[in-house]
Amino acid sequence: MKKIRVMIVEDSPTVRELLIHIINQDPRLEVAAGVDSGEKALRIIGRIQPDVISMDIRLPGMTGFEATRKIMQIRPTPIVVISASVEKEDLQISMNALRAGALSVVEKPVNFNQASYYELAHKICTQLVIMSKVKVISQRLKTKPIYLSGHPMADRPIPLRDNMTGKRNSYKWLGLVASTGGPKALSEILGSLPRNFPLPIFVVQHITASFHDGFIDWLNSITPLSVMKADTRMIPVPGSIYLPPVDHHLIVQNGHVLPANSPLVCRQRPSGTVLFQSMAEHSGRNVIGVVLTGMGEDGSEGLKAIKDAGGYTIAENESTSVVYGMPAAAVAIDGVCESLPLDEIAPRILELTAKPHSEAMAYANR
């Protein structure tokens, strides 16, 4: 069996040797090259042709984010970000690397004596193997500006009434679910929604627990809306984005949004299916559900529950999905009203929230 070729980009000689040891211990993997800077990685990537890259974020010269961005432009290659720090600045770099095209972020083992060494080593190898199979395409960060709170464009109004009928739309909640490739997809959608967006937004993103809080902070930095962690029995308000605490599901119940510590669903906690099913049960007809890029099937059964209850459902199209697993699963069980490329999802959401429910569903059933 041909081994998966890994290029390690890590400036610490000690950690680089540790990663070489971890990777070479796995019979599925082999180290094709180990370099100490993004600049060196860019110089040799064409010659080495790795199947997957292990990318540090704190590098001399260009950061891991910058290196990721350039690699995804000149020779798209699956990238797993390896971060030893959960400090705010490092987390921002990690999240921006995901936005630039990296596929996942995992913790870096520092030494053999670290209590979680074997668990982290296994996770790194597993991620490298899984992500090596993802077919990535050239990524260019959009130049469209993201307006933060206080900027005049952040407060641009959106219509809440349909021009022809004058009837107010009846949608109450928007749910978004994503996994691999999700941070980039979510940044594009949420960064395109205005500050006065008329619905509360519930988000499930599969991400390593230690990076969860940093992910919330990062979302706050790239969208004009307010992003927060759901607490017990919060009343969701329009223009706010709610995510669950670490290792909890997110559900809506009796007009509240709250975390739940119930069993895993689709091997996930949080699970998109749990979120969507709770939305369907309590206000299905008045719900918009969106499944974005990701591995597996999470969210598909829940999306179908929303559609069956009379709500509106969207799946990201295969043409833009980093991994067309979750959207494909939803399409396969007839859980989708519309399949759209990523850049058309936010405009469609804005259109739906500006129309009465009957018009939106007539469009879906045309």
C-alpha cells in the first residue's frame, strides 16, 4: 500500500523531530520533508508534491496563515494546522488559516511526557490520513470587505416586507451546520449578513474542543452580528448568533435556546441533526435550515425534519463544498428545497427573509 506523503512545516527543531517520530510510527504515513518556514515550504512543494501538509501557525517570516493562503493559490494541497497555543492571537491565525483553505486544526504535542501525548499523536495522524483524501481546489480569499459594527455599511438596512404584497415574512429562526471546510463557508455567509438581520441564528460547527472559544471570538471579528455561547434558557434575539458550549448540543425549546448534554448523534456533540430536529419540532414551518460542507451525515435527518414540517432547507452545492458529505446526505433523503453554491446562499437567505413564507415555499416547489 502506497504511504501518504506528509510535509511538516514547523520552526522548532524539537517539535519537528517529535512530529517526524509520530508520523513515521504510523504505517499509513511517511514524512516526505520537514522545513522550518513557510518560505521553504513554498520553494520545495512543487518538487516534493506532498499528499498533505502539517502546518505550524507561528513561523519565522510569514505566518502559517500566510503560508496556507499562498499554498492554496499556487499548489492546492490538504493542510492540517497544528497549534500549540490557545492564546487569542494564535487562535486568530489558526482560524484565518482555515478561512484561507486549511481543512482542520489540531493541538500540537509538546513532548513525550505530556499527559495527552498519545491521544494527540493519534488525532494528528488520523487527521492527516483523512484530510489527505480531500480534493482541494485553488482558494483565493475574496476581496469583498467585511464591515464590523460601527461602520456605516454594517448598518445597511434590509427589507422586512415584500415590495409587491406588503406581507411580513414569517420566518423566525435560521440554523447553519458545518464541519470540514465550515469556518470558511460560515465566514462568507455570516460576513454577508447585515447587522439588522431579522432572525436569530443558531450555528453548529464541528471543531476541536480546545479551539471552540477561539472560534467564537474569531466569528465575532468577521461579522457585524453579535456571536455568543448559548447559556441556560436564553431568549434568542434577531441579529445574534448562538453556538453551544464545548461538548454540548444546541437546541431551541419553548422560545429559548439552550445547551443540552444528551448522547452523541452521528458521533457528534454538538450535532446539527439535534439542532435542526429541535427547530422543526418547535417551529418547523417558520425555520430556515442550511447544511454546509462537511464529512459524514450529520444534519441531514434534521434538515429533512425541517422540510417535512414546512420549513425551508438549503444544502451547499457540490461545486463549492470542500467535502460534499453532509450536503449530499441531505440531498439523498430528499431533505433539501434548494442546493446552492456557497456564494449564493447568503443572498438567498436575505431574499427568503424579505418574502412571506407562502412565496418562498412556492418558489421551492416550482
